[in-house]
Amino acid sequence: MLSMRYMHTRQWGLAVCLAALCVPARAERLVVAAFEYPPIYQNEAEKGSAGDLVVAAFKAAGIEAELKFLPVNRMVSMVASGENACGIGGAVLFENPEVAPKVVVGPPVQYVLQTFMYDTRRYPQGIRFSRLADMADYRIGVLNSSGIMHYLQRETSLKIEANRTHEGSARQLQLQRLDVWAVVDLTGLMTMKALFPQESRFYRTTAPFNRGDVSLVCARARDGQGRYMRDFRSGLDRIKKDGTYMQIMAKYYGGAGRINRDALPDDLK
């Protein structure tokens, strides 16, 4: 009787251990700071092309990433201070001498084509330039504190008019209070179609003035050993190889055949 009870106890204990082994470990969670720049990063169910790519890369590495949307300057300061472990944005946002030593910039998630949008009714011959200084006579709208604004500020002759929202710049362009709008091509076209569906066909973009990176940036104070960055690199490589990366890009470009190859990392071009 004692022996039977002992055997039952052993079997029950073994079953509990096996059951515990079968329960999948809960994925580690990570909050990644971002800012609104649809459709690259957006605070919606679908997080934008770069947002979805970052989430997918971390998921492939066993980390459940969640995006937290903040104003641009606050996002940069929270990553630099270590309040947030990681963030996503152009490396230019983190080049300030007080910020750069506090962060590590990872591999580009994707690239964005930064252009000037204009109204063909005002400029039927288009707008051409060979260097930024050629745009000195134009009133240029741009999202305040964005990577594009930081880039344009390197050319001191430009007349830059910052706006807190894309919608504000788009409306100023439509009202001819701006001559051009400095914006990522996808973002500008999407915004004009949403705000002015009857007029959107009149708006075009110039050749890109910059191919800007979108990169993961991690705080040295929170990722001093570089584990998050290593996991991200590993996950990014996996989603490139298994096709997930191109599926996400195709979703935002409206099909695989419409993906701009200049938006892809160099190893996928």
C-alpha cells in the first residue's frame, strides 16, 4: 500500500514537471520610444513600416517590443538618459555632442527618401536643384524637430518654417503660404490624398535631397553590454531571410513591385 502511494506520488510529481516544461516561456517585453511620422511610424494598430519592422525583428529574437509615441525631442532625451532603453529614428536626431556619447546607433531598419513637395499649378516646369543652397529662395515647410529639419538646418541660407504637425504643413502648402514642403515622399503623398482628395493629383515631389536612415538607437545606460542591439541585429537578419521584411514593406508601398529599392537596406537592394 505504501509502495503504491509512493509510486502515485512520483508519477504525479513527474507529470507536474513535464507540464511545466511544456508551458512556453513568456517573451521578454521591451518598450521602444518613437514619434509620429506616418506611414513610417504611426500610433495606430499598424505601427508604420519602420515600426512594424522593429516589432517583427525583436519578435524573431524572442522579445515582445511595444512602441511608445512621444514628441521628437522628448523621445531623444528619454533614450539618451536611459529612461527608455531604445528608440527609433534617424541617426541625425542623436548627433548632438551631449547625446551622441550616451547612445549606440544600430543598423538601418530602412531608408526614407526626403524630398520637397510642390504644387504643379504654381511650378508647372517642376523644381530642380543640384545642392540645398539652390533652394534658398523658397519658403520651406518642415515638421518641427524632425530629422529632416535637422538635416536642412545644416544649410544656413534656407528659409525654414517649422510646423508641429504634417497636416499643418500640408494646409500651408495648399494655401500657398509655403512654396515647398520638405517631407518623406510617402508621407507627403499620403497626407495630401487624405486632406485634399480632389487636388492631390496636382502635388509632386522633387528628386530626393537626402536618403535618410531609420535606425534603432539604444541607451548605453540601459544596454551597456549591447544585448538588445545584438538581439535586434539577429532578429532583423532573420526577417530579411524569411521574407517577413519584404512583406511588411510591400504592405506600405501597395505591393512588392512598387517598393522603392532606395528605401531598402543595402543588403536587400
